[in-house]
Amino acid sequence: MNSFVPPEIDWAALSPILIVLGAAVVGVLIEAFVAGKVRRTVQVLLSVLALGAALVTVAWRWTVVQSQGATSLVAGAVVEDAPALLTQGIVLICAFVGLLVIAERSGGEDAFAPTAAAVPGSAYETQARRMGLVQTEAYPLVLFSVGGMLIFPAATDLLTLFIALEVLSLPLYLLSGLARRRRLLSQEASLKYFLLGAFSSAFFLMGVALLYGYSGSVHLTEVATAVPQMTGMDGVLLAGVILVIIGLLFKVGAVPFHSWIPDVYHGAPTPITGFMAACTKIAAFAALVRFVYVVAPGLSWDLSPALWIIAILTMLVGTVVGIVQTNIKRMLAYSSVAHAGFVLLGVVAWTSSGISSVWVYLLVYGLATVGAFGLVSLVRERDAEGNVTAEAGHLSQWAGLGRRHPVVAVCFTVFLLSFAGIPLTAGFIGKYVVFAAAIEGGAWPLVLVAVAASAAAAFFYVRVIVLMFFTEPAEDALGARATVVRTEGLSVVAVAVCAIGTVLLGVLPGPLLDLAADATKFLL
């Protein structure tokens, strides 16, 4: 009779994930046992400390991996290597500044409905708002999502990858429906995200089943080992790989799997939109890179045509549809779609420089995205009596903002210029490295399309800059009733960090490029 031998687990190597998930569990207990008056403060402090401690731990583990090499953990389910740790560090940086925006109480209230279960517009919701109830469950949900994002890029087992996918996604489905205002729009966004997310998960699981049937294993390295050895089952292999890639492309928002992005980004609470747009894309692209470069390098001739078409469509659709948007959040949503296409250039390069270019682009994009949505959450409408109400979503409401609130407009300009890839911003470095990697990998036609898309996309970024600094709204226009609300300072810190990081990485990109170059070796 065989006896079960438990796997040896290096708990220190798992410490970043354990810190975040442990804090999330503690956050759930806080909801049950801490008094309502201090609950929000406790939750914010716990979340900030957890993300900060996890980031410090990732830096420590980086030094360990650099000296001792990569390590397979939990019976091969996850790996501690340079790509995983760098991705975890990028996720934690963007999650940290994103959490500061989420915790902000601009104008004396946060971005979340007082009671998530209340029917929009009901007397119960009105009473809850008057009582000053606060939806502090958002903080452990954010931590659970971050925990899944930390596992996602480190997973070397397809089932672990799926579990991490659900752990990061389920809290986001809930958080997308918690907006304080425009409640029906927010709940619609949550429902769309959930239904389409479940649909993509079905694709992913079907791909896992096919790959298991092909190789007899769900471990990435064993699937990769079976690729050159198995004969007569190429159709099963290719179908399984494509279905898994489809599930991952849904999370990054690549065309034609992008349909959820504009509606969810528009309807979700704006701080959650910034967190989701940055961190989810970072984790999903890292998992996509690991899967493609570990399992499918021998299938590059089969996959490249499809990935080329998806990259071209993603860049063109994101750019063309983004140009005609009149809502600032939907414009940034289609901008996010276009940026997914740019990052795909690094994926389809099939070179080590392609891998490193993806890390660089994800960090510079993540910082600019969190900062941009952080500022969007501060620009609000005023009614006829002068009361501050919902966010000023229409582009016309941003007219003249640069004269009334120059600091906000200048910071937003920095982020827009980075999105456009203007020199001396981090966005220029990001686009340069992915374009160079694609050319090195022979994908120069994609670079031509990307350059054209970047030039066209610059139009809708510059349009907002012109609106803010060179256009003055009429007295009866919507823009005349837009203002920037007072903050507790958390958003100010987050936006300042993002803006400074965007400029510094554009002027002094050397350290980031060196780190990314070190994170190109996978444990096979």
C-alpha cells in the first residue's frame, strides 16, 4: 500500500502571496468584529501594510533567486523565478497606488455604494446614504484579487493557472457593481463582466482538457516536452493551445475578445477601473508570455498568423473607435485595447528581447493608467445649486480645466503624452522596446501598423489636452459646471507617484531595462 508523501513547501518563497491572501482573510474577519466607525481606517491600514510588506518581500526574494536560481514550489504548481517575481513586483506597485485611489474619500465620500444589495433609487438606499454607511468590504476583495494576480504569473500548472484566474476575477465582478452613483450602469457592467468572464473561463477549461488529453499532464513543462514527441494529435494540441490563449486574451482585452472593456470600464467605480485596467492586464500578459514561450515555441509558425491578425485588429479597433468617443472613461477604455495590441508585439516577437519589452511596457502603462483614472475620479459635475455630484464624464466638461485647475491638467497631460508615446515619457520607452523587439523577431509589418496606430491615437490624446488648456466652455455649457473636488490626500500621493514615475522612467529607463533583461529566463 502506497503511503502519501506530502510535498515540501518553501514557505519563504510563497511569502508575498501568503501576506496578501492572509491580509484578505483578516480583512473579512475585520468586517465581522470591528466597529463600523473605525472599520474603514483599519481596513485601509491593513491593506496598505499588506501590499507594502509583500512588495518588500518580493524585492528580498529577487535577491535570493539571483544568487540561488529559480525554484519549483508546491509540487511544481508554481515557480519562483525572475519573470514571476518581476511581474509580482509590477503588480504590487500598481496595486499599491491603485489602493490609495480606492481608499480616497474625495468630497467627503468614497466611490462605493453605501449598501451593495440595495435596489438603485430605493428608499433603503437613500436611508443608507443618509446614515453614512460605508462599503468597506471592497478592501479585502481587492486583496483577494491581488493575491490571484500574484499567483497567475507564477503558475506552471494549468489547473493552478485556472484557479488563480478565478481568484483574481471573482472579486472584480463584485467590485464593478459597487459604484456610488449611476448604480444601474454599474450593475450592468458587473453582470456583463461576469457573463463574459464565465464564457472565457469555459474556453480556457476546454483548452486545459484538450492539452491534458494530448500530453497526459497539466504541467506546462510536461506539455512542452510532449509537443515534439507526440505524432498524429497535432489538431488536439493546436486546439488546446488556442483555447487557452483565447481565455488569456479575454483578460488582456484583445480584439475580438474586448467587448466587455468599454462597458465595464465605464460602469465600474472609477478607482476600481484604474486598478483593474492596470493590474489585470499586467498579470494576464505575464501568464500569456509564460504559456506561449514555455508550451508553444515549437508552434510559432502555426500561432503567429493568428496572433498577428489579433494584434493588428486590437491596435486598429482600439485606435479608430477610441477617436470617436465622447466619454473620457470610454476613451481610456479603447486606449487600453490599443495598448494591448502594442504589448502583443512583444509576445509575437518570439525572442528574449520580446519578453523583456513586455515587462517594461506593462509597468509604464500601469503607472499611467492608475494615475489617469485617479484624476478622472476627482473631476466632478456641479448642479445648478453648486452641489458636487457625479464624475464629469463627457469630454466637453473638461474644457478649460487647465486654467481653473492647472496642476490636475498638467498631471493628466503627462499621462496622456505617455499613452501617446511622446519622448521623455515612460510610454515612449515602452513603445520603443516592443517595436525594437518585434523588428528583431521579423514582425516588422506589425511595427508599421503600430506606428500608424500610434500616430492616429495621438489625436484623441491631444484633443483632450487642447480642451483643457486652449478651450474655454460657454457659461451655460457642461464644462462650466465641472470642478475638482477636495481630497484627503491619498489620491494626491498616488497621482504624484504615477506622474513622477512616468517622467523618471522616460528620462532614466536604464535600471528598468536591466531588470527586465534579467527576467527573460524561464524554469523549464
